[in-house]
Amino acid sequence: MTAHPTTPRRYRTLALALTAALGVTLGACAAATATPTRSPLADLARRAVDAGVPGVIVRVDDGHHPLTIADQASWSTADHRLAAGDEFRMGSNTKTMVATLVLQLVAEHRLALTDPVERWLPGLVPHGSAITVRMLLNHTSGLANYLYAPAVLAAFTGQDAHRWTPEELLAAGTAQPALFAPGTRFSYSNTNYIALGLILQKATGQSLGDLIQQRIARPLGLHGTYLPTTDTAGPHLAHGYEPDAAHLAPLLPQGTPPGTSFAGPHRGPADVDTTVVNQSTLWAAGGIVSTAEDWARFDRALLSGTLLPSAQLAEMRTTVPEDPGTPNGDGYGLGLRKVVLPCGTVWGHDGQAAGYSSETYTDDSGTRTVSVLTSTVFDLARPQAAAAHQALVDAAVCAMFDKPLPAASSPSAR
């Protein structure tokens, strides 16, 4: 799920929902062994941790020499000592894999981008005859976000144990008034990808998890990538954290329902462990678990044309502006974002799940990749943490392009 509690563009969705309802792995804690030379990115990762980020994994591949970094707050090491190869809840990065599956079926003439939703999900989506598969993929359908439903939000934060089915999530989204006429503008909605997951299953007769394994994970050797069916944390899953109720309240946007908080055992001075809170609200919109290296391999295969024919890859990269006021800025394609950053334009996605934020990008050709995986969403709402995190992302992308760090991101810029 794409989400953020405050103003940065990559994290708006959860805030709206709440309102409405290979290199060297560097040390994880204060006792970590010092290394003879530290990457500037390692210093920026440490700055983010010092600013309140519980943990961060960074992987940068400039096409020649991958660099991996893992760093974490000392209090979090009791739960799990973070490693660069750990599994991570990827949130809305999931949408890129789901879109890839859809476009593979399009290439096989088993689906069409012009197919109306009503053809595949009869009676499940209001005005489904006017909403096409393309509109679901690029968020121009007008469907409201199911996270706005208070009951879904309660499960997302772990306060309710109800196991939501994809059909129930779709119903929660379509029960809300449409945002606009289909195809008239862009508005990010997780409901679109729940519908796409159901369409994939209807078109193939297979589960979404099996499709991910058969068509993407196994062919690419992504051994740490899967769509989980339970909340259980495996031994290699990084732990996620959110501020406890008292510390979360000041970070929430005005209008958030009173008492909104994340469930989980208390950790450190001000957080709770959200690693195994109710995951049933994610599925095709944000449920995949993966690793930084696996996702880099996926991005590389996707943008290089390994997973899709050129015609479908071109469709995927055809974007609509995310902000109509900046038509040359960030754009959304078919499950793939175009993001303009200080050192260049990248392709990929970002994602959030309770306790997990991630940004995964590549260059035009898939040769260079970067992943920044952060074990929180709302701890990034604090201005100092938000600034340190953005500096880390910007610097990681610059390193991917083999360009100098922005002056404001340099570890010496204090």
C-alpha cells in the first residue's frame, strides 16, 4: 500500500485512509564492528536511524558493483538483527508484479487492456461496463480506496482480527461513492488492484500466489519472494515498527478517528512491533514479501524486457501525471511509477504496510537498481526522520547513477 502520515508525495494514501476513517553489510547496532572505510550511504543510513528510524536496508547496484547496507536502532536488535538479505513486506511494490502478470496475459491474448471490468467480475463493480482493465492499472477508474472503510482500517492497524477476503475488500471499496467518472483523471486507489487480482484468478483459474511463483519468482530465481497466506513471521522476515498510541497521536492528520493506533507488543522507548498484525487487507494491493536483491532482479528483468514483450512494456511505461499541475513530474503507468529525483528519472514503485516502507527503482534499461527498505511508516512523520530518510533515498539514487551526492545529502552537511 502506498501510504504516509504527512506531506511527502510517496506516502499520502494511508494518511487519507486514517483521516477518512554486493558489497559490505554494515553494522546494525552500537556494538557493530567498525569497518576501515564507510560508504557515505552508510553514514546517511546511520543518520536516519539516529533521527528515529528503527531500521533500514539499502541496496545500490550501479551496474558493476552492488553495495548493501543494513543499520538499525540498538533497541530493535533484541527482536531481530537486521541483515541486508532479510525478507521485507513490500507493500504497494506488489502492484508492479500484479501489473506484470496482467500484461503477460494481454500479450497472450487472454486479456485485453480495453476489457470492461464487468466482463470478468460481473455485478461486483458499479459501472463496471465503463471501467477498463487499463483504468484499474493506472488508477483512472474513479474507484474509492477500500482503506477508507473504518472496518478495513481497524484490521490494517491490527486492532481487528477479522480475515478480509479479496471479495470483501472489493465490496468495501465499491460501497463508497465513486470519485469521478471512469477515465477522467488519476486517483491512487488500492481497490483497483484487488479487482485486478480477482481478474487474474478468473482468467487463469489459478491463485494469485501461484501465478507470482510460476510466472515471476521461479523463472527469475527469487527465492525470498512470495505472497503469504498467514501473518506468521519467518526467521528471515525483518521486523516492522510503528509509534505506540501515545507517540502516534501527534503524528496523525487532523480528522483522524480518536484512538487510532497500531496493535503489537511495546518495543523500545516509543514503538510497537507490527510484524505480524493482520495482513489480510493487503493481498494484490500490497501483500508480497521479498528481499532487496530479489526485487532488484525483478526490476532488472522487467525493464530490460525479459518479462514482457516490447509492446506491453511500452504500455506499462505510458504514464498519466500524478499531479495535473506538474505534467512533467512524477507519473503513473500500468503498475509502474516514473519518479523524478535530483540525480535523474527512475522507474519503479514505493510501498507501505504496517511497519514497512520501501522504495525500489531502476534506470530506463534495468541495468542499475536501488532499494531503500525502512522498518516503519509513521516514525517517518517526524520532520527530522523524514528529512534524513529522503536524503538517504536521494543519495542512493545518485549512487545508482554514479553521480555525486546532492550537497544537502552529504554526510558532512549538518
